[in-house]
Amino acid sequence: MMEKILADIITIGDEILYGQIIDTNSQWISTELDKIGVSVFRKTAVGDNKEEILKILKESEQRSDIILITGGLGPTSDDITKPALAEYFNSKLVLNQEALEDVTKFFKSKGKDLSELNRQQAFLPDVCRFISNKSGTAPGMWFEKNGKILISMPGVPFEMKAMMQQEVLPKITQKFTMPVILHKMVKIVGIGESYLSEKIADWEHNLTSDIKLAYLPHLGEITLRLTATGADKEELRLQLDKEVMKLRGIIPNYIFGIDDDVLAKVVGAMLLKNKLSISSAESCTGGYLAYMLTTIPGSSEYYWGSVVAYQNVVKTNILGVEEQTINEYGAVSEQTVKEMAEGVRKKFGTDIGISSSGIAGPTGGTEEKPVGTVWIGYSDKNQTFGKKLMLGNDRDINVKLTCIAIFNMIRQTLGS
Amino acid sequence: MMEKILADIITIGDEILYGQIIDTNSQWISTELDKIGVSVFRKTAVGDNKEEILKILKESEQRSDIILITGGLGPTSDDITKPALAEYFNSKLVLNQEALEDVTKFFKSKGKDLSELNRQQAFLPDVCRFISNKSGTAPGMWFEKNGKILISMPGVPFEMKAMMQQEVLPKITQKFTMPVILHKMVKIVGIGESYLSEKIADWEHNLTSDIKLAYLPHLGEITLRLTATGADKEELRLQLDKEVMKLRGIIPNYIFGIDDDVLAKVVGAMLLKNKLSISSAESCTGGYLAYMLTTIPGSSEYYWGSVVAYQNVVKTNILGVEEQTINEYGAVSEQTVKEMAEGVRKKFGTDIGISSSGIAGPTGGTEEKPVGTVWIGYSDKNQTFGKKLMLGNDRDINVKLTCIAIFNMIRQTLGS
């Protein structure tokens, strides 16, 4: 049995201790380490306080193989992670040429000159290896001492994530011998956690002991994570594939993808394959549907655009919804979303039109149509229909759940 | 000078270390403690592991006056916080009558009988005081030892929050004499961290020692947090106000709000105050601008809607951009965003029209217009203009930074 590789995560910053920001970094780092077989042993948050930083470094070094630090690397004087690290490793800050080139290039790409303050960021402890930051100005640092590794990264989440993925995780994987751990993510939409759990109970019960199952629910979707641990990569891969195949037999309609598949992307690929163009008419989703569609690179191949109709006058004047329809049935109705979907399809000249109209909340509900009542619409040359959703009280969650339901509606309509 | 009251927060649970859930409890607890003048000194997350729990309790006791623990109080065998606490305090678990009555009442209110597993939850270490849990079955525990206080609470957020508000915070306030701590957040947009820091260096240098300054940067915005500590609340408030006034004198154009102000909301309030309606024509922001505008409750008072024109044919057919303009200058150009802004303003009949068109990336750049080149446009009855932004390579960040730049453009245009 191989020994477990243990990690400590340290978050540095007064803003974490004061509670002014939620530390999402350490959760993300844990998940990524877990995927490559590293176990997080402790997480600690300390302030921008040199004594405290030195203390926690010493403590962490005693229990863990890898210490990952985020935060406290900004160019201003309240960021003291770097001087603390220099002191800890008994080294001095020197101008790092690679870091200087990197930060100079970063500013140049923005059409700006390097300020003195940002030039200071290229000074690193002389015993560390420089880690490039492609998304910001604070370089990362890689230290090694007595077989332990210490990595310091910026606290800005997208900078830290890029650095982890491009540099840190690959280097850690090289450095340690780890058991083979393979994950398979089965992406599911259109069914709740407890119903899903009932449907797949027998399958779950019959899983072999080297495969672990986790439910990862996330706003309208559920990911089933299958984790296989062992020595033979190829065998594990085959085992996982076999289990996914079994699952597909049990819940064929709810699985929309595997691993990195994203619902909007899966739908986009279906549209592309069928050479279909699409446009949207949004009321309660307020542009979020368009945003989700356009986050997919290449979406301009099939997505024409959207009309966000936040006033009824836009629904009638631009989308051609009949005033009488709104007066008779209301803006949140089957009739209205049908006319919106058909209207935008014709106006934009696309093959498919989709629409949303609902009471997203937190106010605006009536007895007949409470907050959370949402209609979504679909129109192509053969059919136009609406579908009702009954959601909850949270505005932002309702917007996002509506978009997921629309994607699933397109997926099921094209798939059938 | 009063001594600071220090607290340690300990989160117990394997699911935190694996990254399966984000720990939001410790952030919430920090904020509440901060309000009553208790400073959080460290936050630690450890697993469901008795050795580790005993270790962290010992460490925390040495540095802090108050130790708050969440998690590991469930009825199942992997929850071991209670036996660990009993061992730590050298005490034994006994049936606590108050706790038994409380949990019995809880089940009764749900129309259920007490199960044996839940009856076990009423066993508490004999040296602790019982804390009632109005929202669940796991009681809280209050320990005192050598002038230090240790509080154990359930990990379920709404149970913990109710317990803190109803029982724990009032008891802490009674127990300690605390200094007054006041925060003031100054919200800034349109300037980078290092430039800002240079501009306000003299002011920062002259701050009195009882005011601390922190930079909290966040995607296109920076919050300056001023923290004043002392004895007299009214005096501190005046001091903070004075410093904010000085700041306003130094960087008047960059400050968009104070404390909880949100840029989209500040802009919305300006529109409302001036009785102006607005519509948008979006290309590279792909609906996100509309989404941000519509997340503000009451935005339907001034926001009519958006046309997301992801194809040039939508720009010409729906928005009325001249085909010749696109052919001559390109879709990403000053001329095009001006025609888009003016087009949507006229089409929707609003007072103001705004627009975006850019190369959000990751691909699609040319030598002349590299990825990150974005034009934003503004039009009202008196003027129509465009503004160029040079952003980075990350598609999603570019979209969000473009929206912030548009809000700032509206703010500055209406403010002047």
C-alpha cells in the first residue's frame, strides 16, 4: 500500500478573518488535489501578520508533504506573504529576471508601462522557483525543503486557478508516486436527487469495492462521480466505462453528458450537427440565457441572438406578441411564451425560437401565479409549444433553473 | 487601551477537507463576531478525526479567548466532536435533561416520536452548559475553562445561525468588555490597484494609527476598507467620515459608492432619479449586461430590454446598423457601436441606448484588433459616442469587465 500524500492549505488575508470575503479557493484546491490522489489534512486561514504566517508554516511543514498558500501577494504594503516566506526560508528578495519579463509582457499586452510598484512584484526569494501568472501581475513561488514542497499563489481566484492547472498540478503529479485514481463524471439533468437515488439503488448496491460513488448536486443538475482506485490504469478505465454503460441503460433520458460536458455545449453540438440556427426571446431570464449560449466558443455558428423583452411593449413591438394575448392570458402564460418563441424565430429568421416568461421573484406573485411560476416556449417550423415550471422564491436561482430547463427542452426535442 | 478579544473558529468535517462543500459558516461567524468587536485570529478546518480535534483544541486554547466549533454533531458514528470534547475536558457523557426535553419537543412539533439515535444526542459532557437548538436535533455546548470559552455548534448553517443569534452572541457580549470596531468600505471603479495606491499614497501615509487600510480588489473594482478601533463609537464614526471625505477630494471620479453599494444599483438609482429609460444592444457581452441590469430589483422601472446581436445580420436588420458601416469599419469598431447604441435607443424608444462589440476571445483576434479589443457605445438625444477598451485573453472576464466599463460610462456621463 502506497503512503498517502498529505497537504495543508493556508489562506492568508485579513479579509478572510473579518469575513468580508468567502474563501472559495481552498475548496477548489481540495477538489483538484483529491482528483490526483492528494489528501488535504488541514486548512487554515491566518491574517496578514508575519508572526502568524511564520508559525503556521512551521506547523504545516511538520504534518504535510505539500503546503499550498494563497493570498497576500498584491503589490501593496499590507501584502506580506513574500517577506514572510523570505524570512522563513532564510533567503533574500532578489530581482527575478523571468518574473520581470513576465510582468513586463503582461503590462505591454495591455498597452501599459510597468509601474515601479509592479516592478517590485518581480522581486522573489532567491531560493524559490518562479511560477508564471498568465492572468495577473503577482508571480507564484515554488519552494522545496527536506522533501517537502511549499507553493505560494495569488489569492485572486482566476489567477490561482490558471496557475494550479497550468503549472502546479502537473509538477506535483511528476514529483510524487501516487496510486492510480480515475474519475468518471456522469452528468444528469431533469431529475431530483432522491428520485435518482431510488432509480439507481440496485446498481449502486452492486458496485465493486474499488469504485466509490458520490452525488454532487449543483443547481438543477446532478453529477455522479465514480472514483476507481487501483494499480492498473487501463483496467480501471474499462471498469468505469462498463458501469457508465449500465447506468445509461437504467436512466437513458437523464444523462446529458460525461466528464467535462456542459449542458449548453451539448445542446450547441446538437444544433451544429443538425445544421439548425436558434434565437431567443427572454423575459424572466433577462439575458442570462443568451449569456449561457454565448459562453460556448463557436456558438456564433448556430446562435443568432436574443431579444430581452423586459417591458411588455418590447414583447408586442419587437417580437410581435399580440397585445390581446397579454391582456387576456397575462405576460406569464403559455400563449405568450409561444408567441414570443414564434415571434423571435420569424424576426431573426432562425430554425428554432425559444422563450421565457415568469415571476422570478422575490415579489410580484399572485394567488393564481405565485413567485416561481415560469413558462418556457419552443418553436420550429413543425411545432410550437410551451412548458410550465414551478420553481422557488430565489430570483437568481429561478433564472438559472429556467435556463437549464430550456436547454433540456431543446435537447429532448432534438433528440426524439 | 483595551485588550483585543481573540477568537478561533474550527470547522470539523471530512466533507470540507475533500472540497465537497464550501464552508460558508466560518465566514458568517467572522462577520457576526466582527460586529460585536471580537477579532477572529485563526480559522481551521480539520477532518472527523479525534486526534486532530484534540490537537487543534489545545492549540486554539493557547492563542484565543473564545473558540467556536461547528460540525461533527450528527447522530451517526462518523460524527465524533462530542466524544472528543468529553475527552478534552476530562468529563463523561451524561443524559442532559434540558437537552432531552428540547429534542423531544422538536420531534413532537413535527408529529414524530424520538428515535433511539436521536435520544443519544441528549447525552452531553457533564461539565458543559446546554445550548438549545430551535431548528434541529443536535444541541450546542458551552464550556468554560481558565477564563476561556469554548462553544460547539452544529454544522448545518441555519441551525448554527439561529443558535449564534439567539444564544451565543448575547452571552459573549455579556461576558467580555469589548473595544469598538467600525468599518467603512469605499467602492472604486475605473482605476487599477497600483495606480490607485500611488494616487492615495500621501493620504494613506498620514492615516492615524487607529485606522487600518486594506485593498480588496475584485474584477474591475477595488474596495478600500478602513477599519477604526477605539473606545468611542461616535468619535470613530466621525474619524472615518472625515477620511472618506478626504479620499473623495483626492479621487472624486473613481468612487462610486460606500459600504454595500453595488455598481449596477448605483447606476440604476441615477437613472431612476433622472427619470431616464435605457435599452442595450449587445454583441460581445452576449446578454450579460441585460442580466446584470435585471438582477437589480425594480430595474423594470428604467430598463426596457436588450437586443443581443450575435450575428451581423441582427445588427443590420433589427438594430438598423448600416451594412456599409460593418463592411468598411468592421463589427468591432467605434462606428458600429455608435450605430448600435443609437439604433436600440430609437427602436425601443428609450432615453439612452448602450452597446458593446468586441473580440472576447479566446480566438478571433487579428493583428490590428487582437483578442481583448472591445468597443462600447453610448447614445442619448444630445450625444452618441464610443469608447475603446483593451482587455485580456479570458472570454468570461472580458465580458464582465466590459459590463463594468459600460456601467461606469453611464455613471460618468450622467454625473457630469
